[in-house]
Amino acid sequence: VREVASLSLVSSACGVVSAAYASTKESHPCLRSVCDAAEQGVQSVTQATASCVQPLLATLQPHVVAVSEYASKGLDKLGEKLPLLPKPVEQVLSDTKELLSSRVAEVKEPVSS
């Protein structure tokens, strides 16, 4: 999970969503109270679940390590096939706009002639 979260595309996407969430909470007082209540509920559930799951995680530790190594190798292979993963969202969007613009220009010229 840490490796996925550290990818530029994922971390910048999380940043964009987080900023939009914070802005929405600031702009809409009614939503702020609902969001605050939801956040407190999630925190409480997370704390309760963590204390119950901790003994199970200790038992499964060797399996978790094996799965983590396998997932890491899969993520490395995915990174080789998808070069946009290490890029931030803004750059992916910019590159996509650029690519679309050039493709439209290529098609527009023959059509207009």
C-alpha cells in the first residue's frame, strides 16, 4: 500500500481529492458538519477494528510478507508497462491534452483541404 501511495500519479491524485474535499467543507457549512461526523465515525471504527485485528495480523505476518513481496514485483512490472504511473496528475492531464490537440490538428488539416 505504501508503494502504491508513493507513486506520483496516486499521491498527486490523492492531493487533488483532498484539496477538493477541504474546499467543499469550507464552502458549505452544512456539509462540513456531516463530513466531520463521518470522519469521527470512521476514526472510531478504525480504532476499534485495529485493536481486534492486531492479534490476527501477528498470526498472518509471514503470509503478509510474502503477499507484499509478490505485490511489489507486480507493481514494478505494471510501472514498466504504464509509464504514466510515476507522473503527477497535472502532467498526465497536460500530456493528454497535448496529444489530443496534435491528433486533432493532424486530422483537421486533411479534412479542411
